[in-house]
Amino acid sequence: MADNDDAISINSDPKLDRQGSVLLNRLRAAALADVDNAPPALFHLKVCLVAGVGFFTDAYDIFAINRRPSLSSDQSLGLKIATPAGTFFGQLFFGWLADIIGRKRMYGVELVIMIVCTFAQATAGGGQAVNILSTLMLWRVLTGLGVGGDYPLSATITSEFAATKIRGRMMTAVFAAQGWGNLAASIVGTVITVIYRNRVNADFPFTPDPTDNFVYNSGACLCNTTLTAIAFASGNHSSVPLCSATTTGINHADYMWRLLIGLGCVPAVIALYFRLTIPETTRFMLDIERNVVRAQREIRGALAEQGAHVVRNGVEVEQRAGAPVATRRDFLRYFGQWDNFCVLFGAAWSWFAIDVAFYTLGLNASVILQGAGFGDVGDVGRSLYKLCIGNLILSLAGLIPGYWVCFFLIDKIGRKRIQLIGFAVLTALFIIMGTAFNSLITVSAGQRVDETPKTKLFILLFCLANFFQNFGPNTTTFIIPGEIFPTRYRSTAHGICAATGKLGAIIAQLMFFKLVDPVNNPQKFMGHSFEILAGFMFTGLLSTLLVPETMGQTLEDLSGENQENFMHAPTEAIELQGGIVIPRQ
């Protein structure tokens, strides 16, 4: 311990305010430098794993209940938009709370919600008083709240803990966990299908009609469909087999989807402890709690470096400095500035545009698989198996490679450039897929999509679209909002951008539910739907021009606020007379 004569002391005397402000800003800069310049460490890996498990769980667990003949249009639509609606409100609510209460205090709460509601979906039942569809719809809305909270919290925590040079890769690794979640769901679905195949054939001993929507949607349920991969918040292709058993008295398909969904709770439960014990971020302690010394101490402890303590009579004390405070007036002042508003609008609209495409592709993924010949065989079990294999191909050929190419390049060529490339290529791909749809997909009189070389070409284009969504705006629209806003509004603004994207997902489902007839004529208007997507991709290309490049810059530089005099003399909250800073021995 240092002697009192050598200690640094800050008084509330106005004459020393300037000296105190200089010292506080130096301490803040030192704490931020510890974070921004830290070499890759086990702590960074832990953050990625703890944050990524939420996206893994989202992508694995969230299945959709697609249309089947016994569902009315309103029931089908309600089940489709239940989770996105809950996600929309969860993103706004948890994003705001994380800036008020703290990242650490809220982290884990949303995962508990996902675990409980996912398990409830897997065990949901019906009765005379309560219909199972209504029960599932309620649990899907509540699940969406937890899923929504995971967006701003995981993005903010990862960006605020990451070193500048690896921030893009860390955030990409977190978001890419949804790809592994989708792959895991596809593999588990395939295994379950193989195990139950003969039993399902005994339940449904008939040769499936190619137009039998139940057969294809059951398979989509078991393989979790493409939508679960690209929109962990609300998959859109599974049809929960709620019908009664036919010949055996037991509906084994009902066991299958419940088992698949219930297993998704396992990784989330394992990760819950680590979420609840993750430390508060340095930037939240600095700029919102305004506790400079605690922030410096905890980040150095987390990174296993030499720390700093504030000691008063042998007991640690915490100091609160003066700094900009998040208020409604300050929020309107900051985002009322034209440059800041344009950045928020550009980030939000880009997310909106890409989510329209994501959810639209998800809605039609089962149709694409049928067009490629997956699912069109002589028995139900084989149909389910082939649909699962088709989903594995879509994941391995497009979704996962896109994430990891983005991972390796995002800190080399930049977020903005990747987003521009993605939107540009997607615009071109959707124009080609839309204008050439009728020539690539041939429909026979029996509404059966023939397997032809042209169809395989269309599947290739579909995989390329998946690739450039993830090596493109799907990933970067998650990353950029977590970097470009001040700490006191980072989580709130990220939640606004994410909720805007989810609004695009809801609109996509409403719009294409009306435009495309998934039961009687699934190919109707499909070509035009891709042309509409091309238009949205072009608007995303334009909105990206409003967003700054964030690669290689600190979060403070990106905020656009003066950092030299960010803090001023301590406020009246805690008396600092006699505070001593000493190095950890």
C-alpha cells in the first residue's frame, strides 16, 4: 500500500474540479485502453461462448407452425407471427432496460424466459376449455420476448468487452452460433426421423400425394426448416402434427416434434450459470454508473492483468464521476442531430430490408426442397428423411459457409463493404431467380414440381442467396448497431434497429401469406416475390451508404462525442475526500 503522501486524492473543492476532471478522464482512458488493446484471451472466448449460446438456442428451438388443411387462414397466420411479435417487443424492452439497469443484471433473464417457454411448448397440450393452438400461440409470444432480449444484450456485451482489432470477429462468432443451432436441429431431426420412420409409416400407411401439405410440413417440422436457421426468432415452416393417430392409435409424429424442441433446452440450461456470472461491462460502469475505478479494477481482473484498487481505511470504495446522463431530452438531442439520425435510420432500414428477404425465403424453403426432389417418395417416413437431408444441404452449402467467410474477412475488409457486397449480389440474384423462375421450375398438371437440371440450378441460386445473406447484411446488420452509438444508448439503439428488422419479418409474413398460396398452388406468384425482394435489397444497398465504417475504430470514436472532457469532477453521490489509488500487489 502506498503512503498517503503519495496517494492521488480528489476533493469536492471547486478549485480542484479541473484537476479532478483531468484525472478522471485519464483513468477512464486507461480503463478503455485496457479493453481496446487487450490481446486475445480466454476471457474473450468465454464471452463469445456465453453470448453465442443464446443464438444457438434460438435457432435450434424456435420452430414454426405452418399451414395444414385443418387450420384456418387466421390460425395459420397467427401462429406464424406470434414469435416475431413477441421478439419485436422484447428487443425494445430489454434493449432499454440494459441501458438503465445494466447489462449484467438483465443478462440471463431472457435466457430463463426462453428455457421455460421452450419447455412449455414441447409439453403443451389441449383440452375442451383451452385449445392447443391458443396455448402454443401464447408460449410463442412469450418465447419471442426472451429471443428479442438476446439481440441487444448479446451484441452490446460482446462489443463492449471486445478489443478493437477482434471486435468484428467476436460479434460474428456470436451471431454465427445460430448457424450451428440450425445444423444441430437438422442433424437431430434427421436422427429422430430415422428412429421413428417405421412407426410413422405404420401411423400413416398410404402413399403420399405430392400435394399433401401435411406430409411436407411434417418433414419441415422435423428438420426445423431453413427459416429457423436464418431467423432464429421465428421459424416458419414447421407444422406441428396435431392430428389424431390414424391406424395405431398413437401419433408418433407428435412425439417427434416434442422431442426435437425439448432437447433445445439442454445447451441453454448449461450456459445459464455463465450468463448469470458474467461481469458488468467496463463501458457501462464508466459511462452510465460513472464508477471509474471499479471499471478499471474489474476489467483488469477479468483479463488477468495488474489491477487497481481504491482503498479507504482498508476498505474498497467506489467513486461516481460526472458524465452525460441518458434522459429523454438528451436522447432527443443526440438523435435529433441530422448525422446521428441518418446513422440510426440507415442501420435500422438495412436490417428491415434484409429481414424481409430472410423470412420470405424461409416461408418458401419447403417449396424449394420439393422442387429439388426432396420429399417426393413413396412413404411418409422416407419423405420426412429426404426433407431433413435437404435442409442439411441448405445449411451446409449456404448458411454456415456464409457466416464463417464473414468471420475471417470482417476485420480485414470492413463491415460496410461486406454489407454493400451482400446487398448488391442479393439484388442481382433475386432478379435472376424472379425473372427465370417459370423456366427453372416446371409444374405439372398435378401441382408437382419436376426434378430437372434447371431445378438444381435454381437450388444452387437459392444456396448462393443464403451464402450472401450471411456473408453480407444478415451478419453486419447485427454488428454495426452494436458499435456506432454511445454507451448510454447502445443497447436501446440496437434494440430499435433489431425491432425494425423484426417488423420487416412480420410484414414479409403478412404480405407473402396473401400473395402466395402455399396449399393449392405454392408456385403462384413465387417469381414475382423474388422480384419484390430484389427491390428491398436495392433499398438496403442505398441505406448502407448512410452507415459509417466501424472497422479499426474504438466505440468512443464511433460515438461522435468529445472524449477528452467526457467526464468532469465527481458529483455529490459519493464523497471522494481521501480516496487512494494503489496498484494491486
